[in-house]
Amino acid sequence: MKAQSSSMSVLVLTTLFAVACGPAVADVAVGTAAPAFSLKNLDGKTVSLADFRGKPVVLEWINPNCPFSRRHSEAKTMASTAGKHPEAVWLGINSTNGGSGDFVAPEQHRAFNAKNGIGYDVLYDTSGETGRAYGANTTPHMIVVDKNGMVAYNGAIDEGAMSGGKGNYVDAALTALSVGKSPDPSTTKPYGCSVKY
């Protein structure tokens, strides 16, 4: 009876914790269909993943208030990688909750993009629905979707803060896809600030 009571307590606590933390963040697996989304860009235009069927798509979770995300923007890591792969569509996604102290208004994000040479669309996901569907945990967190709409890479942009930008996994993934190969590695551990859902 004591064991059953203990199990019930754990179940209740787990349930309360899950409710308190909001919806769970999924972990989208490589080889599965990329979750569909339609989000507004900084100009208020709706952009959908389905718009780019037939092309590889890179999704970058971004937040100018995150030092990791800001460092990569200032170093042009994402912009230069996107420039090397004109065959791919690059989309930034800001899943920061609108009520969070880390939220950046669209006009501020537009100025940040201009300052850092970010010419690709940044989409707003203030509900966090898209970020959770993809399991985005950090800024940056990178997902590469192949031309058939399947997740081909999930993880970090590179080997980490101390690598000096070495081992650019997204560059390698896009290069592999361009010659009909699967990215290797196809999954890595993303690093950065937590996404402020």
C-alpha cells in the first residue's frame, strides 16, 4: 500500500510539473516529416514551410537578446553559411513569448538584422507552437529540412562556442544534400540560451 501511495505521489507531482511548465517540447527526429507552419515575418507577411517544397530549408531559432545568438549574428555565421548555399531557403524563427523580458519587438529585430547583414526572413512564433513542434530548445537551434519536406539535420550550428566557428554542421548538411547524400552527423546537441517560451 505504501509503494502504491508513493507511486501516486510521483504521478501527481509529475502531472503538476508538466502543467506548470506548459506544453512539452517535442523532439523532431531526423527522417520524419517536418511539422507544417505558417508564421508572419517582420513585415507582417505570412510565410509557410509549404511555400518552399522542392528546396532545402534551414530553420534557425534566433533571439537578439541571447549572447550566443547575437555572437553568431555579429560574426555573420548564419548569413555567410546561407550565402554559400543559394539553393536553400534560410528562415530565422523567434519563438520568444511576447510577455517575456527577452522579447524583441519586430521593429527592433528589423534594426538588428540590418546592422548584422541578416537578409533572410525572420518569422515570429510568439505562441511557441512552432518552436515546440520542432523541439527548439536553444537560440540558436538549427533544423535542416530536405527538398522533400523531411528533417535531415537537427542540432547545433557548429562545434561550440570555443571552436571559433569550426565544424559548421549546417554547411556540411547542406553540402551533403546538394550531392544527394545524407548529412553526417545528422544530429548534434544544440547550445545557447534557452528558448523563452
